[in-house]
Amino acid sequence: MDSSSSVPGLGSVDPQLQHFIEVETQKQRFQQLVHQMIELCWEKCMDKPGPKLDNQAETCFMNCMEHFIDTSQFILNRLEQTQKTRPAFAESLSD
């Protein structure tokens, strides 16, 4: 198989460019995840915005963010496990 990728309308793509695109896409996904986390925790923890966080809001934010990160990590691990078992399952079907 050819090591270069083909993108509709662009022909083959340089492997370094492909890697750059993948890295930038991962950065964008991470930024979206952080934005979602902040938005979710803000809605959950902020009753009345003020000049500083009180102890209750600060604790709520920390718990919310830790829960969000733990849940995201669990989902990523689960997806990795699923992807690892699929090729073996697909091979057993073709036998």
C-alpha cells in the first residue's frame, strides 16, 4: 500500500503535512473538550458571578472538572479496548 494519502481534490498528501493536520486536529478536539468542561462546570457551580470564587464554588469546580476528566478518560480507554478487539473479531468472521 502507498504511504501517501489521497484527499479528494488534492491528490496525494505529504506524510509530514498529514501528521501536522492530525496534530492540529487533536489540538482542536482538546480545546473543544476544555471549552465543554468549563461551560458545563460553570452552569453547574456558579449561582451568582462575583469578583472571586467562594469556597463552595471553588470546590464544586474542582469536583466537576475531576469528574469530567475521569469520565472522558474512561470513555477513551473503552474506545481503545473496543478498537483492539474489533480486528480479531473481524478476522474470526472471515475464517
